[in-house]
Amino acid sequence: MSDVNAPCLGCAIVSGATRPVGGIIARAPGLVLHGVAAPSPVPGWVVISSERHARALYELDDAVARELGAFAARVMRAQRKALGAEHAYAFAIGDVLRHFHLHLVPRFPDTSQRLWGRAAFDAPPADHRPAEELEAAARALAAALAPGS
């Protein structure tokens, strides 16, 4: 496994140098919403990353930290409305990638209980969704989050 911190994967994604499945979906002041940079068992699993390199939430500027809550809530509402999720989880763990990022993981009515909550991170490869399905979910979220939507 390569070191995602040398160079920083988070910085590469927010700058556009690296494109995760789904690409960059939306932006808010100081924040970038993008697809998860790993195989996903759930369509619509997205990540909010800080534009500026910050180790964790406690290193974000106050204005960006305030924006984060409103932006995350808006994205989670879009996951429910545009994708049909019945719930959405938020995770900020930061043990692997040391660039602030918040995972927003939707749960659908047909999501197996073994993939609920934190368990989605440990899904076996057989549960990973095809890239086309993840791209389609990202496009639906982008449309739902576009200005005027």
C-alpha cells in the first residue's frame, strides 16, 4: 500500500491533480466535495475535504469549520432526496490520511445491515459497486447541489 500522505492525497484531490471516482462534485468556501478515493460498497459515498491542508477539524479556520456543518447537512439532505437514502452517516477518523476529510456515507432501504455505520469501511471486494454506478450517483448529487436546485 502506498503512503497517501507523501504526497498528500487530499491536497492532490482538492487541487484536481488526482480524480477519485465521481470527481469533484461541489465546493463551499474552504471545502471540496468529492467521490471517495477507494472502492465503495455504497453509491453516493462522498467526502468533504478542506481546501487548505489541515490535519483535522481542530486545525480548520473558524469560518471553514462553521461552513462545514451547513455544507455537510446540505449534502446529506441531497443524498436522501436525490439518491433515495433513508439515512446518512458522517465519519471524520483521520488515522490514515492526515488531511481533514469528512466521509458522508448514505444508507439505503436495501443496504445490508452488515454494511451499516462504520462497517461500510470494511466491506469485502465482492460488495464494491461498479465505478459507473458510483459516477452516476456523483452526477445526481452534483445536480441536486447545483445553485438553483
